[in-house]
Amino acid sequence: MVSSEVPIENWALQLTERSNYTTRQGGNKMSKKVDSAEKLTDEERILLVQSQKRHSDYQLTALSVIGVLGFLILWQIAVMLGWLPSRYVPMPSRVIQLFFAKWTDPNPDGATLGVNIIGSLQVALTGFGLAIVIGVPLGLLMGWFHAFDKFMRPIFEILRPIPPVSWIPITILWMGVGLKAKAFIVFFSAFVPCVINAYTGIKQTSPVLINFSKTCGASNFTIFYKIGIPSAMTMTFAGVRVALGNAWATLVAAEMLAASNGLGYMIQQGRQFARPDIIILGIVVIGAIGVLFTSLLAKIEDKVLGWKK
């Protein structure tokens, strides 16, 4: 009975000593890491944080690429195995081949891919640019000056619920079927979010800053220019992003106005000639250009709102 208890006690003692040794070793390692971190200068810490951020960005980018490639591979396999009818859903490899061929081949819609992209950019950027130039200042003025808000709000509230495509018939009567008519349709789709977000952003200006500026003797216009507008920029850029999405979404409808080129026109012609590859190519190009513009807009926002960081 005694002889059987001694080994158990020795074993428990050895286990306790090993645990304490491991704890001391871990503590020593942690203390070394803390000491090494304390020895870094401020510049080295900044470089370390930037390096970790770049590494994280690369990982996220790699995940995005893997996700897109995985989707395309599944799509390709589904068509090859007959899970999706090739008559209505072309393989991604076919769309990629058509993408390169369409730069020189105007068939079946009568224009190359480059001509269609330029035509769509003219329509979308004209309407989108006008929406920013008119809509953002209008929203800021309405949100800051109460008298102007009372004057403009009834007109804006009447126009706001009207779908952009409902303007197509009257636009044809007013402007014909040229660039102006198509840009007008895109303008209405992007105009409303620009006004609403600019209006909401400037309404959220801190009352403390406004009252402090008034106490210091600043005029109402000075407060509007130096405090109200910078405060509204975050919401304003959010509205511009929404407006950009609306502009591209309305592009196909705008190019239904007897257009002779453009990505929307190419999609319509793909439907006429029963070419789903043409339709999907147009959709993919519209989406890719939208992603590029969104990334560009994000960089501009970082530059303009860098002071907030």
C-alpha cells in the first residue's frame, strides 16, 4: 500500500516541476518580446505597422482573387458537364475569347468594344458629372439655409420618387435621341442620392462647433464654408458612390434611346441576335469599369478626407 503511493507522489512532483519550468520559459519569451518591442524607435514601429497592414492587404487581395477564380472554374465545369445549358449560358473561356476578339471585330452590333466603352463613358460621365456639380451644392445649401430649404424642398420631393426611366418618352420629345438625352436620364438617376446625402451630412454638423464659431464672431456663411461643408464630406462621398452605381445601372436604359454604340446598345444587340456571350461580355465590362471607378473614387476620398485621420 505504501510502496504504491510513493511513485504517484513522485510523478505528481515531477509534473508540477515541469509545469513551473514551462511557465518560466514562456514568461521569459514574453519578456524578451516585450523588451524587443520597447527597444523599437517610433519610426521602426510605424514601419512595422505599415508592413503588417500591407501583408494583411495582400492576403485580402489574394482571397478576392481566389474567390473570383473559384467562381469562374465552377461556372466552366457546370457548363462543360451540362448542368447549365450552353445555349443560354456560355462558358467563361468563350467570354474571354470574345473579349479579345471584340477589340477588332465590330460584329454583330457594328462597333468594336473600344468604341462601345467610349460611347458609354461619354453618357455615364456626362450625367454623373452634372449630378455631382448640381446635386451636391444643392443638398448643402438646402441643409444649411432654412429659407432655401423651404423653397426647394417641395420641388425636390415631387421629382425624387419619379423613376429615371419614366423620363425617356418626354426626353425624346425634348432632346431627340443624342448624347444629351441619354445623359439626362443618367443625370436623374445620380442626382437624387447626391442631394440627399449632402443634405443629411451637413445637417449632422456638430452644434458645439457651430455655437463656438458664433461666439467667436464668425458669420453664418463662414461657418457654412469652414465647418459645415467639411463636416458633410463623409456623407457626401457616400452619396457620390451611390450615384455612381445608379449611373451605371441606368446606362442600359439610357442607351435604349436609338443609340448606335455603347455597352448598353451592345447588350441590346446581343439580345436581338440571340448572342448570350455578347450580353454577358457587356455586363462584365460594365461591372469591371464600375469597380475601377469605385476604387478611383475611394482614393480621391482618402485624399480629400485625409485630415480626418
